[in-house]
Amino acid sequence: MNIDEIAATLRARLAEVQAEIARLEQATIQPLSAKFADQANDLEELATNEGLEVQNIHEAEQILAALARIEKGEYGVCTACGGDIAPARLAALPTATRCIRCAA
């Protein structure tokens, strides 16, 4: 996969993640059920959605950082040792910032 394909894949994933963030944000502003007994379930769902939203925000930040590295010409360079990140690692984890040795 070349850099343009990787960037396109990252942009597509970013759009998916942003849509999920918007969906989760919408779910969190829904009012609680009128029945007190159902409110416990509502609160549990709210906590789950908030946790998922945090995960998605973190993924979006990683994707944006990877796209920035592509723009700068620094994509695929280990931030720890300056060596190359193996293409197989980038294929598996396109947002990787460190080579397998430094990530271990």
C-alpha cells in the first residue's frame, strides 16, 4: 500500500470515527426515562457511551496525527529511534509511531 492509499484509508476511518462520536454525543444528551426503575439502565448506558466516546476521540486524535506525519513526510519513521517502521506494522496499525523494537 502506498502513502496515498494509506492516507485515503485513514481519512475514511476518520470519517467513520467522527460519525460515531456524533452519534454517541447525541445519545448522551437524551433525557432519562420517566420511570425511576429504568433510570439505572439509562445511567449505565450513558456511562458506556461516554467511555466509547473517549475511545473514539483518542482514535481520531491518532489518525489526525498520522495524517499530519504524512503531510510532513515523517510517516513510517519511528519517533523513538528514527528508524523505519516496518510496512507490515503500518499495514496492521496505520497510526503506529514507533517501530516494533521501540514499541516493545
